[in-house]
Amino acid sequence: MAADATRYDAVVSRSGIARIPGVPAYPDLTAAIAAAPADGVRPFRILIGRGIHDGQVVIDKPFIHLVGESRTGSVINHLAASGLAAPDGRNWGTFRTPTLFVRAPDFQARNLTINNAFDGLAEMTKPGGLHSHNGAGPQAVALMLDKGSDRAVLRDCDILSYQDTLFPDAGTALFERCLIVGSYDFIFGAGRAWFEACEIRSRPRPVDPVDGYIVAPSTPVDQPFGFVFHRCRLTKEAGTARGSVYLGRPWRPSSAFPDGRYGDPRFVAAASFLDCWMDDHIAPAGWTEMWYTGKDGNPRTMLQPEDVRFSQYGSRGPGRADFARGVTLTSAQAAAITRVAVIGV
């Protein structure tokens, strides 16, 4: 391991054996995080050795910085899906599935993989499996930026699952040169996130419906920006059908009101793709609608792309089209969407 004691405060080694003189070694990431100060004001750097590091992890202290020894070889791994039974006997539910929860500010990760090992593809193709279209519960989050997260930064990371892979739901986040893989609503939530030079890779859906969706934002209406993809590459795995993946659809979660529980009009999705390369799996319409529960109780009330804040500018590649839905920005409008404007840095 090419590392030194001056750079790290802890090492995670599956053997638990110290591999850097003077740096405490821990057998798992949770133990290493427990050793960090609860109210730290400087980075607590944890080196994650090669190997599959199983188990859910919660970042509940500020300034935790994770560095992998190998981008594809240092893997934070967990298997959970919404419709599967958890150890407590209840189904996991989407919001309990993440492999990694971030609930504190100033988190950083670099050169590692965050994986939800639920095999969504196998599940889609087996009789009685958990299917997206019937609400059976294949949601399997790899990373959630939860309440308390802010100013998160991930660089050179692989974030892997099938449905609901990445859930930036709070604060701001920067993703640089990351690989994000999924098939269905696989980047979703209410947070503000800037994606710079990332690869956004769609996985195939070999059963009906074959359609996939990249983003499903639930941006608060008073928040001018949601997810912005700048100079990213929208790619596909083998078997992903031509024209089968939409850039996104608008998620409107329900809230409780004095007159009932229904889709909350305070959520008006926002997402932009700027100067991105797109393969031919991107649907010619670009964007599509998503259902929510209406005030009248109708669970299939549709929220249209034209009623939210979906846009693109400067798209290129085989999947680039004069998208039938959403807004094509002018050069001046696109220039106003900057990293500083979106996430403040």
C-alpha cells in the first residue's frame, strides 16, 4: 500500500492488521468512523484498503474523508432492496436500503466504489420477481445524501446499482469524474448537485416496460437548481435498447395536508444537461411525465415535463436530438447555470 502516516488518520483493512506504521487499523469502516471526533473541524482521512467491505455505513460526523486504495478494488458493499425482508423482519423500504448514508457536512470520497449488490437485472427476468412497473420494490440505493449532508464532494468514484442508485436528497454535492450506473430513476432526490465530466451509464431493461429514466428530481420550488450535468457522457451497457431511456421525469412526493395526503406542489423538479455527449439509447422525446397522487386521490395524476424545470443545451452524439419535450436553452441561459450558482463553489 503506497501510503504514509502523514496523510491518514485511520486505515480500513479486512485483516485489521496495521499496514501503515503509526496509523490505527480497523477491520471495518464503521469502526474507523467511530474513532473520528464527533465535532471535527478538519478532515479525518480514512484509507480503505482493497477488498469487498460489506455492511451498511453511516457517516454521521463532519469532515469524514474516504480514500480508496483502488477505485474498482476498494468496494463499500451492501445488498438491500425495498421489497426484500430486512433483518428486523420488515421490508427494507427504499429509504433504508442505501449502502452508504451521509448525514453530516463536508463529507468527501475519492477513488473507491459504492455498490448496492441487489441484482436488479436477474430480478426483472425471474417469475414473480420484484419489478419496477408493478411497485414490487426493486429500489436499491447505493448512496444517499440524507438530512444533515451538505458540501459533499465525490471524485473518481463508481456508484453502482439498478434502480434508485444515487439519492442526493439534501444540501449540495459535487461529483467529478464519477461513474454512476443504473436503469430506472437512478439519480433522484431534492438536493442540489453538480456533475462534472461524469459517465452516466444506463443498464438494460429486458422486460416490459423497457423504458429507463436517468433522473427523477423532487426539487423544492423555491430552489432554483436541482441536478446539473456538465460535460458528462451518457452511455449504455450492451443490450440497452435504442431510444429507450429518457433523460428524466419529475418526481412529486406526497405530503400530509389538512385536507388529506397527496402530491406536494412545493416540489417542482429541476434538471439540466449542458454540453453532454449522449449515446443512441436516449429517447427522442428527451423527457417524459411521471405520476403522483392528486388532491382528488387519483394515484395516476400525471406531472408533465412542461410543468417543471427540465432543460438541455449543446447536446451531441448519436442520442442528441431536437428533443420533443423540455426546454432547449439559449447560449445565454446556459451560461448562467454555473457551478457557483448551483452549489456555491
